Amino acid sequence: MVKLPLSSSCNASTAANFQALTKPYHLIGAPLTPFSIRRRNASVSCASSSSPPPSSFRDPILAVATGEPKGKDAGFQKSLADRLRLGSLLEDGPSYKEKFIVRCYEVGINKTATVETIANLLQEVGCNHAQSVGFSTDGFATINSMRKWHLIWVTARMHIEIYKYPAWSDVVEIETWVQTEGRIGVRRDWILKDYGTDEVIGRATSKWVMMNQDTRRLEKVRDDVREEFLTYCPKELRLAFPEKNNGSLKKISKLEDPAPYCRLGLVPRRADLDMNQHINNVTYIGWVLESVPREILYTHELQSITLDYRRECQHDDIVDSLTSPEEDTTPVELNVSNGSAAAATKGKEDHHHFLHLLRLSGDGLEINRGRTEWRKKPAKQAHHSV
């Protein structure tokens, strides 16, 4: 039982309510109004149960969905995890939203979430979206027709833009949806918001292609798979990056060897393998960043990252990470037409662009190529070292 330290501003009724909240499963319908959590100073303010909550605070987040399932949810029985997680399908369309609290082990030296944390949350909300519409849990979003042909999804391209990094204890709301992308794959898009302010703090898009789980070879999307999959796609095209010539469309040039910055001999860990028995795509992000110049990490933060996945890495491979400045680049103003804040650029001295290459150490075969853009850190973060 968690005990509440009483103060002169907290009455006995308030304390009793807090103690009740700590009982197992009591969160359903629990009276949360006497408490308001202030994110930055982690303080708990107590008010009379008869007083209305301040208008500056959003409605409390309930961890258990209530009511009868609607829409696509009605076709199957929700699991305990489905009922406890802070996510649900939107009633007016085939997209899914989920809220996440940034935990202490998900932040880095700047006391904000790392890009790996962001990428893991994108993957998590995508998988939860798939489960919420009844996709299989024995792989990443496999449907009946895919399992018939032993097909799985693998990432071909990922583009992430971060306008503001969430801090420890911030609540991030992520919306995602999926749609077809030509004849060879599908795309999944995301929009990230600060739940407290409703500010768009990031966007992402990705392209996924099909791989035969037995042969490990890519395959075209079969007609029966496409027909089943279209059931869960928006009727009209919707893009997280609707702007023309946005960064997600830019081709990545191959980095020429020798590169000025490198980290050699990276070895996959067992923990890097996912449920489909290949190296998880977030691991590649970490490998790419291993060869970024240390002086950049002192003074700048990652603004955008684009990765093209070209070859599957096996658990016993050894990987080299190479980085080189991208020449003749002009900072691009990340203006967003669908409601996010613009990440304005202030000049070339505040922005740096790099090309990246991951290759097998033995034969030099290309695994992954990438591009990153870095912006000057806020003044309060610039003193942190790596």
C-alpha cells in the first residue's frame, strides 16, 4: 500500500481517495479529479473534492477503455492488454491513437527522449494498431492471407522528423495509419503530439515490403493479401508529409569510402533480434549514430533521419558504420501544413547534414544507407557532454 504524506493543504478525504487509487484494478472509474499532476516539477497538488479541476489541465487519462466495442473492434474479444493500454481506433476513420508516458530509462543525457525511443514508440503504436483490428500477434501485423504464404513485413525506408523532443514524464500522443504503396509494398505514417499542449512535435513515414519468412527473399504483394489489407486502409490518400519535395522523398547518395568518421566491428546482440528472427530496424539507427562526430553530439541534436534498408543483417554478422558530411546542402525549413510548429533554420552554421553507410565488415556489402540533419541544441542543453 502506498502512503500519502499529508500536509496542511490535504484533507483526510483526499488522502483516502489517493490510497484507494493504489489498490489493484481500482483505476476503472476511480475519482481522479482531486489530483492534478504538474509535469515539470513533479508536484502533486491537492484540492477539495467539491472544487472543479483547473481549466488549464486536460481531462485525466483513464487506463481502461469502457463501453461496448465499436467499428472494427466489434469483431473480436479484446485482451487484457487491449483494455489497459491507452490507445484506440478512431471512430471516424481507420487510424489509431495511443498515449505514452516517457519513462526515465527512455531519455538520454539531455533529459529528453532519444531518437531510438521515438522509433521504438512508432513501432509499438504500429503493432498495437495492427492488433486492435485483429491482426496476428505471432509477427508484425500479419494477416490470414500472409500467414498462408509465410509472408512477413520488413522495413524498406524510414523517415523521422522531430521538432521538439519530449522530456521525462511528458505524455506523447501518437496517431498512425497504413495504406498501400504501389504494387510492392505499403506505407505507414505517424503524427506525434505533446498531449498536454496538443502541439505537433514530430512526424514520420515508412515503407514496408514483403519477405518470405522461409526463403528470406522479397516478394510482391499478392492480390489476395492486398484485397484483405485494403479493408484497414483510408479510402482517400492521407500523408503525414503532404508537402512537395519534402525530406522523406529525397534520394540518398551512397557514401564514398574512405569516410572521415567510422566505427568498425559492431556486433549484433541477441537482444537485437525481433520476433521475426531478424535484426530490429531500430538497432540500425543506433549503429548509424555510432559514427557521428562527437563534437556534433556536444552541441547539436538530431532533427531528421532517413534510412534506406538494403540488406538483412544476420545475428552473426560484423558491421562497420561510416559517416561523412554531405556537401552542398542548404538547410531546409521544416514548415508543416497540417498543424505542426515549424522548425525554422537560422543558417548553415547552426545545421549540419551527414551521409551514413552501414556495411558488412568482411565483404563490404551495403546493409543500410542514411542521411541525418542536426540542429543547434537549446542553450540549456548545450553544456551536456556525451
